[in-house]
Amino acid sequence: MLNDERVLLGRLQRSDLERAEDDAAAEDAMHPGPLTFRPDHDAHDLLQEMRQRRISTAPITTSDGVFVGIVRREDLEPALSSPGAGIASIPTELASSRHRSSGAS
């Protein structure tokens, strides 16, 4: 969930919606202050952390919390496993713009 300044306020997942009351507001069902990463975070470290935490997506934000995009593990794994993959930070194209709207992830 994003505010008007595109600051990430929380994360709302399908499981949150399934557990929520029928008339619950999104802000009541979401996880406030989700784990985020910066665009310059080492991509290999990000993938390792995603595996350890068993998460499939990772929100990317600026240091001010402004949402940049979401990296999906299913996109990051092949990008890093290809021969000669020397990606040092999160590839911009993997912080997909198709995930840049507020709402469930």
C-alpha cells in the first residue's frame, strides 16, 4: 500500500485478505512497515535473504521509503544463475513497473 507520495506504508497479501473481516479496511489487514531493500542492494545478497526468509517478492524503496518497484525471486534467480552473471545491484528491469501500483502483491 502506497500513500500519495508513493511511500510504502505496508504490504497486503492474499492470505491477509482471506483472514480479514469482510468489511475490514485495507490498512487494518496489511502488514505495516514491511521489509524493504534499496536499489543498490547487492542482488546476490538479496536473493540469499529472500531464500532464507522464504519470500517470493521484495519491495524496493529509496532511503525515504518511496516505492521503486518489486523484485520477484523467480526473475532474480535466472538472472543471477546465467553464466557470467556479474550483477552487483538489483537490475532496474527486475524491479518491475507492472508492480508499481498500490494494492495486494
